Amino acid sequence: AQSVTQLGSHVSVSEGALVLLRCNYSSSVPPYLFWYVQYPNQGLQLLLKYTSAATLVKGINGFEAEFKKSETSFHLTKPSAHMSDAAEYFCAVTNTGNQFYFGTGTSLTVIP
Amino acid sequence: DAMVIQNPRYQVTQFGKPVTLSCSQTLNHNVMYWYQQKSSQAPKLLFHYYDKDFNNEADTPDNFQSRRPNTSFCFLDIRSPGLGDAAMYLCATSRVGREDSYEQYFGPGTRLTVT
């Protein structure tokens, strides 16, 4: 069975501050992990993905995430928050490419 | 450029009046998904097609049906919409069989309002 837990349904950061969004997964086999961003009234856009290559994954818009097997984590970070980063962020896992499991999402607010 | 297209973007229907949402893709992906997303919640998978094989989630109400007439198109039919079916409906695709392509591509969604 697979599942994803996102700690913190709401995160607020100041503009220019570090962004850290947490994701922990449960999977019986090596997983493929994803972070998606969703802006209001839009679909989900892929930020980055881990597919068993490099454990530090760089994505779009300056985001990156590190796969830590020992901690079963895949936290999303960005060194300096921008106002345009305010959105909903979802972590997802699959090991088949057929069934995807989403976390409950984290709403990021950026304070000017 | 558009890869996963959903029409319409906004749909208003009356309580109990059947409605169909449309999704098309230009990616030639073999899997197509329908998700329901309510406000401030994660997308909830309703069903997916793996090629022509239909896979229904156990908790998807019978009121929701789907058709995939060909690789490119997939439809979501809501036979008798209730007020609780008001939500964003997201279509997504993926390509199973190539591990480097294990990601989902989402359409922009259709916002369904039930009056």
C-alpha cells in the first residue's frame, strides 16, 4: 500500500525567506515521487519528480526536493520565496505509473 | 501547444440534469484519469482507463460514468448531478510502460456548478 502525508496544511513565509514543504511517503517498493503546484481554478502543474536517479531533484521556478530513503521523505524547498509562489502544493507517489496517490496538500502563503 | 484539453472550463447544470465533461489529449498517452477535487482538498480519483480497460475506484458513486471512444478522448458523464457533485473535475494522462515517463499531465479542469 502507498500513501503520502503532507505535514502542515498551511504554511506562511515572508517574501525572500526559505520555503520548506514537507512530504513523507509510505511505499512497499521504491517509489516515484512528484510535487505538483496548483493555482486557483487551474489544473496541477508538475514542479519536479524523483524517478530513482539523483536523490536531489531540481524543478521549475527554483524549487528542489531531496529524496531521503532512510526518512521516507521528499521535502520541497526553495531558497527564496516569491509572491508568485503562493499556491497549493501537492505531493504524490506511484510505483506503477498507473495509480497515483496524493497528499492532502499544503497551501503556501507568501507575506510581502 | 495544449496537451490535455478540457471542455468546457466552466459548466453550470441543474440538479438532476445529466451533464458530460470532455477531455482530449495530444500526448498519445495510454492512461487517462478523472479526478474530482473539492475546495481545499486533494484530487480524488474517480476512475481511469488503461488503454481500453476501465478501472473504477471502489467508492466512486454509480452516478459517475466514463467513456473512452479512442486514445485521444475521454468523457465523464454525471447521470443525475446532486448539489454535492459541485466541484472541479480534473482530467489527467500518463504513459505506463516507460518509467522515465511516470508522471501525470493535467488539464486545466472543468468547474462544475449545480443549481
